[in-house]
Amino acid sequence: MAAPAQRRPEGFALGIGVGYRFPTSLTTPNTSSVRFRFPSGLTLEPTVVFATTSHSEDMGTARTVKNTQLGVGALARFPLVRRGRTDLELLAAVDVDNLSTDPDADQADDVRSVTTASIRYGVAVGAWITPSLQASMSATNGLLTFVKDRQEQGLDTVTITTDTTFGVIFDPTVVFMLHLYN
């Protein structure tokens, strides 16, 4: 009797993929990710953001606007049902992001900092075309979001606003991806 055909990667596998976050035009992919797949089928997709931009203009008086963004997060894919070449997965994600804007780098008391923390949930269906190539569709929804906005408004004047949103609302962000695994 022949051994069953391998349909998924064996052991630990690393996948790199591109795809589309909808709604979008299908002319150019607009998202990418790296996935770490463990032998159990649990898959993690980390995100890391470190970006800084500055814009300077001089029209008699020099002015520089500086933005700095720091963020980390992860999406976990928990396998629920395997049927042939397809997997049904439960998704859970956590993200923390901070965007700091300094509208005039020469003044130290006008920085705005927005920190966002969020928890998302969702479902996904993945289809293994080969043991090294997977197509997947994911639908994620916000569950809990916390936003803290800290605005400096001159010497010793700071306004801090916080917003917390909780809700089990199904209004998904849909993503189609193709991942190539080692």
C-alpha cells in the first residue's frame, strides 16, 4: 500500500508571501508577510514597524516636520479543521503602535503622540496547492481597541485623550495571500 501523499510542510517551515488586502485593484499586490509554521500547524505572522520621516522647508524661516512610528504585533493561526488540502483556521492578533509627530523640530513643546493597542479575531481558509505553496483567504475583525492621544500645546500644557472600543462586530478585513514555504 502506498504512503499517503504529503500535503503540508513537515516540521517547522518558513513562508514568505504576497497578496491583496481588499478592497483594492488587482493590478498590483498591496500586502506581504512572513509566516512561521510549527509542526502542530500553529502559524505566527509577526509585524514590526520602525519608520521615521522628516520634511524640511525653508522660506526665510527653516521648519522641519518629523514623524516617527514604532509598532509590533503578531497574528496567530490556530488550525481547527483539516479536510484534504484545505485548513480552517481560527485567527487571533495583537498589535501595539505609536506614531509621534513633531510639527516643528526646533520647538520642544508641540509633539503629538498617538498610541494604539488592538486585539483582533477572525477565520481563515488555506488551500495547499503543493506542500510548499499555500493560498489563503483571511477575514479579521476588531475586538478591542485602545487609543491614547497625547498632545503638547505649549509650555506645561498637555492634553491626553483616551478611547476604548469593545465590540463583537463582524465587518471583516479580507486578505488573499500566496505563501511559498521552505
